[in-house]
Amino acid sequence: MDYNSNRKNLILPEYGRHIQKMVDHALTIEDREERMTCANTIIGIMGNMFPHLRDVNDFKHKLWDHLAIMADFKLDIEYPYQLLEKETLTKRPDKIPYKNSKIRYKHYGELVEQMIDKAVLLEDETERKHLIMMIANHMKKSLAVWNKDAVTDDRIFDDLKRLSKNQLVVEEGTRLIEIKEQHQPRNRTNKKRPQNKPKKK
């Protein structure tokens, strides 16, 4: 028996072994025009395998790139598109730069610190107070997720003051939204399914 495990690995398995055999055959054709005709036929079959992608931009371009890849870039034909370079397939992507900035209060997150910095720079007093209350309420909600027993308005205001380096001070007597108002559970009623009554004989 000729098992797939005994055959060479497929370069692009999504096209299957029959397409790969067609590509391998195209590599053996000596006449350049006949080789080009064979390549166009293969591209047509490849496109028919994914009809839902025909309206995608550069779909045909991708098909020709895939043909070149399956041929190991050895198929000598007149490609209608500029192909990608073979080296780009093995090139490692650039490392993603990660921020090394330390977050003072991890349960609040870096976004809260950025919002506090924005609030400090606001000149409009009304907008500034509104933003401060939004930040403080968000901080209270975040703190409740981390440790519900430690949530108090005074603690939130103290943390806000520290994070803003004493530049955001809330007026005395200000109160934040209660946690139960922020997290209102949905009312779920467990309805009993009606049991099928036995049929009367």
C-alpha cells in the first residue's frame, strides 16, 4: 500500500497531493509555452478550490505565489505578478518591542495611569472633574474585582492622589457609585420544564 506517511511532505497541504503532483509535472515540461499553459491550468484548479475567496483583493496574486512556493521557485515561466522572494519565507519576524514601564498598582492597570496623566493636563475644570469621577469609579470597580473587602471611597481617593502626585484631589464629601450599582446581576429565573403527562388509556 502507498501510504501518505511514506510520501514526501506537502509544502502547502491545503491544496492536496493531486495539485502538488500537477506542479511536479509542470517542472518536467521542457517546452516553455506548454509549461505556461500547464501553470495557468493549475492556477484555475487552485482557484476553484476556494471560490469564496475570489472577491478577496490580490487573490490571483496569492495563487501564483503559492504555485511558486509548491515548485520551490524552480518553475521557469512568465509570472503575471511580482513574486515574493524565497528568503522572506524563512526570515524571522522582527521582535515586538515590549514596554518595561512599571505599573504602581497592577490591579488598576496602565490605562488608568494614562487617564490620570490626561486628567492632570486638562485645563477645563468641568471636564476635569467629570474625568476624575469616571476614573475614580473605574478604579473602584477594578479594585472590587481584585479584593472586594478592601474597597472604600477614601482608599480610591488616596490612590488617585498618589498616582497623580497630589495633583488630583477630590472634594470632601464626594461619593462614588456603589459596587452593587455597577455590577447588577441579571435576573435569571429557573423555569421548570413541563413534564409530559402520561396518556390516558
